[in-house]
Amino acid sequence: MLSPVEDDSEDITWINNHLGKTHKLRQSLVEFPGILLPSFRPTLQALQKMSCTLDLPFSQFIAPDIQYAGDVDIPAPAYSRRPGFAFNLETLAGGEQLRLTPGQPFNDNTLREKSTLDDAQQLSTISALRSCLALIQGPPGTGKSYTGVAIIKALLKNRNSAKLGPIICVCYTNHALDQLLEHLVKDGVEQLVRLGSRSKSELLQDLTLHNISREVRPTKIEGYEKYQLYAKLDIALDEIEELMPGLRDPAHWSNVKDSLEKHHYGHFEQLFGCGVDQDGFQEVRGKKFNILNSWVKGAPKRITSTRPIPELLGFNLNEMSGPERLALHRYWVQQNTMELTRHFLHVLDSYRHINDLLKKCHQELDLRCLLGAHIIGVTTTGLARNLDILRRVRGKVVVFEEAGEVLEAHTLTALLPSVEHAILIGDHEQLRPQINTYEFQYDNPRGAKFSLDVSLFERLVHPQPGYPKLPYSSLEVQRRMYPSIAELVRSTLYPKLQDHPSVSTYPEVDGMRKRLFWLDHNKREDVSSSSTAQSFSKTNAWEVEMTAALVSHLVRQGIYRNEDIAVLTPYLGQLQKLKQRLRSSFAIVVGDRDLEDLEAKGLEGDGEEEATATQGNVRKTTLLNALRIASVDNFQGEEAKVIVISLVRSNDERKCGFLKTSNRINVLLSRARHGMYIIGNTHTARPVPMWDNVITILENDGNIVTHATLDAEPLSGVAMAVNAFAKIASQEMKTAISRTLITGSA
């Protein structure tokens, strides 16, 4: 179903004048691949309003009028500067009495003794409460969400004393929002409301605004108003329905007849005065003929005049020439179309007005629900779409999760005029915001002046010359990766990153001698000669088979559950090939965002094929309930015990494509907990500085291999693994694999 982006009367008139049955024009539907206007239109409209009202909070830091040199001091939130106010930190101190007065020295001994937060998390939390615009960087696995939940719970403890109103929690994706709100619910947070209808969380289903507002009874006045408005809406819809036949075919004889009866009664009497049947026919001497068509085509040849329309309006129809009859008929149709269009626009305006009043009625119910909430969760797009009602909530605190992945425009939209305290939690070293046009990206020399993929978080942490550099705190203790895996990002991006003692106790990866290696090869990436969508992505058939063999070996150890293994790749084309290859052995789980991207690129199989594969996989779930495969860009914030990576690129030109940026490499290397296995061409990757550093680290530790170092026990597992690899390996590789598996020698 198509609908105009804006209900502009000029556009509607054009549509009515060009798309009816009387018009045989060939129409074209213009597609904008990768761009869905409804997804960013609310944000653009919000920015337009903001540019008129100039009510952006913290504008002195975000868009300063003066140039700054060096760091900037950020004041405490305005609500916390009232005389006598102090933050109650009991939720952070295990129930112990603890107060924080902004601008005053703070003794953190009690916090250190009683808090479940580590030192860096404590420092970041205190800093966030002390600053009206707080920035917290959280490297992979350091507990960004955990720290965010702790900050939110501390703010909730002070909600009444500071008159904060609802705390607004903003995330870029529905998945991230669901995760954050689930953490809060599980921690006992009540009176939480989630805006939007795209939540996949069963835990949050009863907490959506739609479901909560249905339980709220409207007042008698509201009920009566809604009843009246719905009645008026039905009348408007009935009028529109009556007008549609005339708009679709204004040249139909019945529409011309009705128009003539209203505006040209003399001509009406001449044509239809003797009566016609329901099909516009009249019977004369036993023969039926169409009155209107007969008149248009039945002009006497003796009449050759070409008088203007105004003169014809008062003239006898039977004394007109053929061209005159055609011109007059065209005039009647045009006049009828204009009248119907005017009437349609009037009714449409009435419909819009009634609909707006109904929305306001519903908004009043929604507003009562939101005003009673302690937490409001919303995506950036959902916030822009509900901007009017959220402005009326007048919340003083907004918390951003994954702020480094959010477009600056979306972040600015979420800074409502009432906000006095904004907390941005993210990591500018991980994925940047996604934009479709490379010409506007930071990494493009021509696009650097636009840098639309640089978030507000990154811009405030690493500003351009003349802009203020805001202070930020960093989390430092990671609880995800085994130390040797963490070393890959510690040595390249996070020199202060520390390992929690628990990560050193992780068990070995069952069935593997090493928990970390890069399987180096020189098998070229696939070359596509077609112009299909898949040819614009990259694939490597050799890596697909090697990945399948390695995953099969890991799964056959029999100890990994559905969430324990994930296969990652940077390219959607490779993702689709992996999906097709692996689903013959496993039930496959592909995330919603990856499925949407595959469909958008035309890489998703048809429904019948998918259904057949799914039915077949029911019998194979004894190996693994579900194997997760994902693109790198859609796996940020997630993890698995074992990660298998297919890098895809392998070429003489040494082009790395997507994986030339440190942000993507960082995400790729920081998802694994117990073990990580990279399949790729080191020669192709080395020109990228971060890859060069990573490869050097792996070389120094003996983790660059040219065969899969599989464990020699149990022997039955060895045999299956050798058989799997034998299908794709050269004879030399088969020999090396067999020798390594059975004897342990290289």
C-alpha cells in the first residue's frame, strides 16, 4: 500500500488528475534503496523545530559560540545545585548511609567497601552524578550496561527529592533497549514504560505504553469526546468513500450526468431528459444506444464550426461539430474532476482535523501513564516520533546507551528542553553510527568535512580544533575475554584495560589445543561476474567450507549450548553463504537486523525454501539447538563463548574493505569469551595498521597457523574432523592436519 509522505493538497490534486481511468499515462515508481523516509523524517522535523526554538540544553558545550582551549569544567545538574540537596547513594553502598553533595569533597571509603562496582565503575558513577553532561567510555566487556543500571537506580532513589520526573532511557536499536529495560526489571525497578511496538522481549510485553494505556479508564468527558469524534470520523470516511468512484473515473457517464444536472441543466435535459437505464443506455425503436457516447461521436458532417467553450455552454448540443463536442465533453470532465477534488480535499482536511483531535485524546491517556512512570524507555526514532508528548512529560534526566553508535542528530533530538542532566554511555572506539552514503563518512577524504558517522559522544571526546574537549571517565576492568584474547585490543586500543581475575579461570575450548589462532590461507575470494545484488558484497567459498568444518568439530564435542558458539563475518554475501551451508547441519539463528539487511540487499532466500530448511533442522537440533551467525555490524554488545570469524577478503591487491577501520576490527576481536578462531589471509590484512599489530601479537605467541590445531582426543572426534577438513583441504594440508591431530606434532 502506497501513501504520500505529506498530505499536500497540490500533490493530491495532481494524483487525482493523472491516475484515473481516463489517463493512460505510464507511471514510474521510484525506489530509494536503503532509505526509508519514515525512519528519519521525525528526527529531521525535530531538528527543524529545534532550529526555530533554540532551546537545546548544554548548547554552550555542544555548539559553543566561543573557542575553547583545553579541557572544560562541567557544572553539576541544575536540580542538584539547590540549597540543601545531596544525592542519596544507599543503592550503591549496599544500604549504608552515604551522601554526595555536588561541589563538595566526597569520601568514597564506604562506597569502596560496600559497593559491587569496581573502582573505575564507582568513579564513573560518581562523575556522572556530579556532571550535567556526563560521558562514560566502556571498552568491550567492562560492564557499561551494569554501570548504567547502577546510575539509573541511584537516580531513582533521589527521584522525589530532586523532582526528577520520569528518567528517559534512550537506545539506538530496539534490541539494545530491550536488554537495558530487562536488566532494570530484573533488578526490581517498577513503574517502567516502554514506548514503541517492536519489542521482542516477553518480559516487557505488559510494560509497553500501548498495553498499559489500554488498562487506563478515560474520564466521562474524554469518553464522550472520543465517542463524538469517532462518529464524525465515520461520516468523513463515508463521504470519502462516496467521492472515490467519481475521482477514479470522472469521465463515466453517471458522473458527467450528475455534474450536468448541477451546473448545466439545459444540457442535462437535452441528453438525459428522456431517461436512461442504469448503464446509461436509452432505447429507441427497439434499439439500445449509449446516450453520451452517441452524442460525442454522432455530430453531423455538415457542421464544421470550432466555437470556444464559453459560447458552447449556452448552445444547443445537437448543433455542435465533432471537435466542439469533444472539447465540451472534455470541459465537463475537467470541471467535474475539479469539483470532486475540491470536495475531497475539504473532506480530507476535516478527516485530518478529527484524527488529530482523536490522537490528542489518546495522548492524554498516554501522558497520564508516562507521568506516573519512573522509567521511560524509547529508541531514538521513537523519541522523535513522540516528541510532543515527551516534551510534556518534562523529564529532567536522559540516559543514552551505546551513545557512540548513535547519530549526532538523533542524540540532539533526545535532548528535550526540560533536560538538566544527560548521561552518555558508549565507546567511540567501537562501531560508529551507520550511514548509507560513503561520501559523507569520516573515513572518506571527501566526506571528512561532513563526518555524519561521527557521534556526538565521539565529537565531545575528540573535538575538532577550537571546540571544547569534555572530560570523560573510562571503565577499565573487563570480565568477558580470556587474557590472551583481550590482549589483542589492549595492545592496540585500550592500554589501561585490565582483566578481572575470573577470566583467567575459563576452561580450555573443548576439542582444541589452542583457544586462539588465526588460520592463515591464500585461497582467493570469489569473483562475481554478475550484476546481481550479491555481486556487490564479497564471498569466499573456501572460508565457508573451512568454517563449516571447524564449527562441526566444535559442536561434536557435545558441551556447547545454543548461545555458546557464534560465527561472524563482515559481509552480507558471506553471511548468506554461511547460512545456506550451515543450515544443512544445524538450526540457524540470524538476528533481526541481519535478516532485514539481507532482504534489503536481495540476498534472502524465498519463503518456501526457508520453511523447508527450518523443518529439516528440527531433527538436527541434537547437535546444537541453534547456531548464531551474524555480521560484525549487528553483533556489537553481544558475546559468545566461542567465536569463529570468516574475514573473506583474500586478494593480490591487499584490499581489506570493511575491515580496514579499527572500530570494526575492535568489535570483531572482542566478542569471544573462551576461544576465538580467525580464518583469513594475513597477507591481505597486513597493510591495515591495527591488523598488522594483531598479526604480530599472534605470531609472537605462535597463534598463526596454516592448519587447524585440533585436539587429538577423543579419536572418534579426530576422525570426524579429519573427514570434514579433507573435503576442502589440499593433500599437504590433509597430511599436516592428520599428523597434528594424531601425534600432536606440527
